[in-house]
Amino acid sequence: MSIAASGDATLSYQWYSNSTNSTVGGTPIGGATSTSYSAPTSSAGTTYYYVVVTNTDSSATGNQTATATSNVATVTVNALTNASTPTIDTEPTDKTVNVGDSANLSIAASGDAILSYQWYSNSTNSNVGGTPIGGATSASYSAPTSSAGSTYYYVVITNTDSSATGNQAATVTSNAAGVTVNALIAPDQPQNLVVLGGDQQVTLNWSPSAGASYYDIFIANASGQYSNTPIATVTGTSTIVQNLSNGTAYYFVVKAGGTGGLSLPSNEASTTPATVATAPTNVTAAAGNGQATVSFTAPADNGGSLITAYQITVSPGNATVTGTASPITITGLTNGTSYTFTVKALNAAGESTASTVSNAVTPFTSTSNSGSGGSSTAVQPTDSTTTRNGVEVWINGKVENIGTSITSIINNRSTTTIIVDQKSLEQKLAEEGKFAVVTIPVSSQSDVIIGEINGQMLKTMEDYQATLEIRTDRASYKIPVLQINSSFVSAQLGNALSLQDIKIQITISTPTADMKNVVNNAVAKEGLTLAAPAIEFTVKGIYGNKAFELTKFNTYVQRSIAIPSGIDPNKITTGVVVEPDGTVRHVPTKVVQENGTYFAQVNSLTNSTYAIVWYPFEFSDVTQHWAKKAVNDMGSRMIIEGNENGLFNPNRDITRAEFAAVIVRGLGLRLENGTASFSDVSASDWYSSAIHTAYAYHLIDGFEDGTFRPNDKITREQAMVIIAKAMTLTNLKAQLANEAAAQTLLPYKDAANAAEWAKNGIADSVLAGIVTGRTSTELAPKAFITRAEVAAIMQRLLQKSNLIQ
């Protein structure tokens, strides 16, 4: 506002504001003393203004000032119009998803102009202080779900009205919506992987994994050296890998797959495919009284695996008899009948083709026998048979009358066979579920006790991961049925067979008179005292007149032998296997007490004849040594040996060959012979069989140049890697917590000195409590290891694996 005035002297101005349309009673406005005035417009309303103009004349002799008041000027300030606040019709809601799933958030809002959106993320459940998300400017937003965790989101909605005279934008903020992204959980690690070799192929079986929709199969030519690409993907829990090379060792692991990705690998399992042997040659027969003795020459080629038995087919009748070596005597023949014979060699891959037919012979009545030697199986029982129904079978300790007992006389030995009813067993397994223990208790005092199921029952028990136990007053035999393996047994007897037609017989028996003599002579030769009668354990698959004996397992199988009353259980040193040739070897053994009776609990990877012995032994040079107890314990178990003077030399560094021998003896492995595994180990070396056996069980490796260097001293890191591999065989490794090697070795300042290839094995040995550092902070991986240390380590390995006390 402004005013124009004139006068003959100096003019001054004072502006007034008034709430009424009047030039009287107004309020002077401070500082408003010029010809113009800018009225305030910060708030709406009407205000009246006028100005008083004063003429000041100092030369006047009367009043020197004269004033004039202007008219009232009205200033009306209208209120501004602002954009209206948007209305949220539907708030975004919380989401819980898995990694990789969609998490879509949306909001519904309304307004009278143009709406825009900006999404924010926040680490707390709040719609204040978030971070704007670039590009997230629509009514919906797809939250990232690539990693697990919780994030909160809210959206600010803006209503923009360009026609508004005040604020042209108005906002509203939604509630915070939480998005929780759960980590994907991989399936459980597959368990109980078993690999069985065949002709240019292997069969893999394992237990189902929770959460798995498929399984990846991985193969390697060396332990632990697997690529990231599986050789096969299957949906079941068994598969056959074909087109392999016979005589080559293969290693396998299985990983379970599902929406959560791949599991940790299963236990490692390995085998060497082999083909059948060539046929035996030079088959001749000699007749006797009701029997014939068949002689032959072993095959020129064993097919890459040891020949475990020979099968003779008798014609006429096509009955079969098995034995371990030439000659073999067949009994139960009819005098006056002409017979011919063919021979097949059996190895891990199956049976060879039949030999050429022998000369014909006619048994005759005589007081003498022709021939002697190898073991035999009678063609038919030689005495009457009686049957009793309603035999008890225990399912998880519950008594079920689902067995039939048959007692017979075979080869002058009383035999009791318990046959389990298939339908009843399958029903009870369905009721009990997985991991059932099926026990066949037998009170008969027969020489031979047989528990019998058919192949289909075995397959059903495999599906339930059941354990089969034969229990007598003298002994018991407890075997996870996955170790028998219906597919493998069927393959040995004929792949096209119906499992229903195959018999599986688990036998506990007293040795024959000849074998008892072998046991007694062997025990006496070794300076042992027999503490319990010897017992034989066998597993056979039978189809018609064909039989196959399973002699080797992939994991330790438990047998218990009763300690006779009057025998001090504290004078039980160990169990031993006595082979038909009189060879004696230790098997891991501990004494347990059940219902007032003491048993020697033996765990072994093979079937054979077992004896319990007392063999106290003390080395004269460890009486004051820190490892005295471990050294003498391992000596009494025939695991470690001294020199001819009874000295152990505990502080001497052990060689690689000696260490391999201790490992093989400690684990109770049957010595194996074969082609040389290393260029510097010859068949005539004392350690050849031990090194070959350790190599066959994938416990040892050589050097890049193909040597083993048997007489070199072994370093601590080399020893610990071998111990870790042994832990896999005893199933101790599978029981360890998952812990990174670096974390396990953190206390040891010199852990970095260990070779990279050795660190995982070192960590497993330390984590299991089998090996400790030289001090609390010194691992000494490159140092040599003493004989005393090895004795203590071997003892701890067997104790931690629950194989000895």
C-alpha cells in the first residue's frame, strides 16, 4: 500500500492497523514510517490500515506540526488451499518365505490428485528412519529373498495437487511390514552307504535321508578326490554304476538333494570291481564208499579278486557241493551209480563258467575212503527230520510266534533251522517302523543253528533298515541286513531270480572235528590259552542247489560268544580268528555282562571261526614308561610285537611299514595278497601282505612316483591321516561334530606347518581325541612318531570306536 501527499515543509508518515473499518483507534505499526507499507499476509483474515501524514514546519511561530489522516484501506487475506492427505485403504502385510521364494508387498491408497510411492527398508520394526529403495516407486514392491534374515518395509505415499495455493504435496506413511526369509535346509546327510563290486559294475545302497527328493552320486579314483559334477542322479536309495574297469579301486559318496540344496556327503565307501574267474581245469574224480573225491587245478586267472570257494555240480541230480580248495570230497552218493562232476570257481564277482566234465566214477561199498582235504557240503541230510511249529521270534523285544523249527542230522551233525514266516514278519515290521531288531532266540543245543529268511524278507528288512540277530546259549550274531544286501546276493546266484526263491541263512555252529583240531593246534602254537569254545559264523545265500557264502562286510558286524561259567572274565584278553590254514589274527573284542552272564563281544569285517583267548603279555622295557598300559594291552591283543628278546623299544621312531602292520592288526583285517601295489614292495617282504591289505582297505596311499617307502620313518601328519581313514572304517568319523579343520587346529601355533592334504585328517584325529599335540600348543606335524605313541593311539582308536574297553 502507498500514499501520495504534499506539503510546504517536511512530511512524515505513520501507518496504523485496525480491526474495524475506522481511522480512529488504530494501532501504530512499528517501523511503518514511509509512504508505502507492505501488509502481512501470513494468516487469513481482514485488517484495516490507514496512515497519518505529518507536516513539520520549524519556522512556524504557532503549531509547527499539522497532520492529515488517510482513508481506511482494507486488506483481505484469503486462506491457502493445500493438497489433501492420501488415504490408505489396505496396508502392506508381513511375509514369511524361504530363500529364493517371492515376497511381494503392496498397498492400496486413494487421493483426489496424482499419487506417487516410495518404499523404504529398515532393520527395525519401525516406519521411521528407513532407507529409501531405489526404483521402488509403485504401489507394489518385490522384496529381495536371496539371503536369510528379517527386514522391515514401509511406503510413503504422496498426493500432488498443482492447483493448490498452499502445499501442493501431502504424504502419508504406511505401517511397517516385516519380511522374514528362512534359510533353506538341506536334506539330512545320507547314512550307511554300502558299495558292492561286480563285473565291471558296482551296486550302491544307502539309507533314505529326510527331506531328500533326489540323490547325487559322486565317484573318484582316490579317496576324497571328488569333482563337483555327479555321475548320476537318482530318486531311490540304490543304484548300479556300470562300465567300470575290473581291478580298479573306486570311491563313492552320495549327497541328498532337495529344495534346500545338497546335503553333506555320505560316508565314503569303496570297492574294486572284478570279473568272474576262469574255469578250473584238470578235473578228475576218484570213487569211494558212498562218496567221491574231486581234484582240480585252480583257475589261471582269478578275475581280479580272491577265489573264496569252489562249487562242484554232481551229475546226475545237479546237486552242488562247495569247498575251499582241491581236493573236495562229496558224500551222500549212492553206491553203484555212475557220477560225473564239473567245478566252478567263486569270487567276489560271482561264479566262473563250469569246467569240463570229469571222468565218470561209481561209488562202491568199502571200508576205506579215497582222498582227503577241502571242506564239503553234503548233498542231502543223512538222517530223519522232525519239525516243530510256533517258535518265538522277538521284534524289538516283543515275543511273536512267527517261526518254525526244523531239526535234522546233516553229515553226522545235529542242525536246527528256524524259518521265519514272511507275512507275519512284514506285518510286524510295518507296525514297528524303521530300525527294528529282529531276534531269533534258539535254545537248542544242536551243533549247527540256522536262522532262515527269504530274499524278499531280506529286501523288506533292508527297507526298514532292520537288524537281524541269531541268539543261542553259546553265542549271538547281530548283523544289519544292509550288510547282507539282497541285490548283491541275488547277483551272485543269478540276476533273473525272484527274491522270494532265495534263502538267506545266518549260521552259528560249533566247528567240525577237523576244524577244532586246527583251532587247538593254532592256539597252542601261538602260546594262547583257549578261554571259550570256538564258534563259526556264516552267512549264505541259497537258490536250489546253488549256494553263495558272504565272507566280507563293509562295516564291523557284532558277534558275542558266551564265557563259560568258572572262567574269570578278567582273564579274557581278546578274540581271534582262526583260518582253515591255522593262521591266527586278533579281532577287536571287549567283555560285557548281560543278565549275569559274561560275553566276549567281537566286532569284525569277516565271517570265520572265532575263539576267545587269554594271552597276558608284558614288555620288559616299558615297566616305567608312560605308555606301559597301552603298550602291554596292545601286545596282549597281538596288535604290536617286540623283538626276540621281549623288548618293545618304545621310544624308537616307527617306520611306515611297521605302522601299516599295526593298523591292519589293530583293526582285525584279514591279510590279503595280490599284485604289488607299490614298486618298492615285493611279495617276499615281511610287510607285503600288511601293506597290500591296508591299501585294499584304502587306509594308505603311496607317493607320486609309485613307491611306498616302507622303511622310511612315518611323520605324525602321515600317521594322523591314516588314523582318520581308519576312523571311517570303524564308523567313528561319522559320529564327529562338523567342525572346520582350521577351528580344530586353532590352539596349535605350528598347525600352519602341516601339509594341506593332511589338515582334514589331522583335525579329525584331534577332534576324536585319538591324537593330541606334543604340548598344548605344539602339534609337531612333521616330527616322527614313536612306537609308544602308536600303541597309545591304536588303543584310543579302538576305545573311541567302542570296539574294546
